[in-house]
Amino acid sequence: MSGAALRDSVLTRPRLSTVIEILHPITWFAPMWAFMCGVISAGVTPEGVHWLMIAAGIFLAGPLLCGTSQAVNDWFDRHVDALNEPDRPIPSGRMPGRWGLYIGILTTGLALLVAALLGPIVLLASAVGLFLAWAYSAPPLRLKRNGWISNAAVGISYEGLPWVTGAAIMAAGLPDWRILLVALLYSIGAHGIMTLNDFKAIEGDRQTGLKTVPVHLGPKRAAQLACVVMGAPQVIVIGLLMLWGQPIHAAIVTLLLLVQIALMLRLLTDPKGLAPWYNATGTTLYVLGMLATAFALGSMLGG
């Protein structure tokens, strides 16, 4: 055993770097992006922007809510990770004792505190997100055992709820129904993104009994379904933008969708091999469409 490994084996508290690692900062981007889309969609003019509240909302969406989901998932997956990814913080011993669980509990409490300070709608949305975060990984629900349900939970948590939170902060209350509808549509589309994300662990999921969509349908059919689930909500958004008198933004989302379709056609030639490539390309276009839609809503509601 190396000197570093020996020191880690007798740790009673985790290092700060290990705490940050278990919160998986790379995953914070999606909910923080959706939160900012919510802020923009509310249509508040720069003079009315509450910058401190926006900063608190970003912190809530990323490190607190998303970080909680990551810490909780690492804790309840520690036995599986000990077999498949033994270098992760908990199975490696760098996160000693029950600290992984304690961090999940602590960030849950902090998230609720910050959310309460930002208003009742934000508190409600955050409470739903935290419930889904724990239900996703923790028994008895452990939603991740069923890919159909778990992907929906993640889509709502990573796209819809942060969007609603951002809009609620700016509106100081329940956002306009059009914001809620668009947030729901992009949450549904995120189900397809999560399905493609599951391609990276098909064999491991099959062996451990996780019924993800790729495990259930097979790579080809799962990829086809993911493409439809990602594309259909965007088609509806385009129609809504046209109906709401936003043809320029509708054209932008249409162009982004057409490029996604071209990328999807390539994805379907080798779903298992190209899923990571699509998540780095097509998903980027998807979230850019979210931003264009947010600006459309902002121009409508702020006028």
C-alpha cells in the first residue's frame, strides 16, 4: 500500500477535494443552464434583475440540488461501485465511514434553507427535486431500477424544475403558464438524452439488474425512441412559438432541430458506439434551443 493510500485508509474525515469530487461538479451544468433559461424566460428587464437572488439560485440548482443527487447516488451505489469503479471516493476509502450519507443529508438541509429564502414556489420546486434525488437512488423506491421512470425523474429534476425555479425567482411567484408548459416539454425531451446516457453502461446495468431503456429495448430500438422523444417536444415548441408570434425564434429552434436530425441519422448507424458523440454534439444543440426559446418567452412576457 502506498503512503497516500495508507493515509486515506485511516481518515476520519474526508478532504475538501474529496467532498467536491462526490458532488460531481461536471453534472451541475445542465440544471444551472436550465435555471438561467428560466431567469431569461421571465422577461424581467435589467433594472429589475435581483443579482444576489440569481446567484443564490444558481448555487441552489448546481452545488446544492444537483450535488445532493450525486452524493446520495454515490452513497447508495457504493457496493456496486466497489466492483465496477473501486477508485471512486466511497469504495476507495477516501470518503470514510458514513460521510457520503452525511454530505447528502447536509446538502439537503442547506438546499431547503436557501430555497425557503428565495420564496414558496422555489421551496416547493426544490422539495420536489430533493424528493426525486433521494427516491432515484435510495430504497425502497430506488427509481433508477426502472429506466422509464428514472429518466423521467432526472429530466424533470435537471431541466423542468430549475427552469421553473429561475422564472419563479424573477416573477416573485408562480411563473406564467407558457413558461411552465415549455419547461415541461424540454423535461420530456431530456428523457431521450438520459436514455442515450445509459448506453455507456449497458452490460453493467444488465448484470446488476437495472432495467434501463437500452437494456429493455436493445441499443437500436432505444436509440430510435430517444431520438423521437428528444425531437417531438421541440416540434411542439416550434409550433407554440409560431402561435405566440415569435417566428424568428421558431426559425432558430427549427434550424437547431434540423441539424440534430442529421446527427441522429448518423447516431442510428451505430447507437452504442456513437451515443457519447451525440451527447456531446446533439445535446449541445438541444440546450441552445432551450436558450432561444427562453429569449422568445422573455420578449413576450417582458413586453
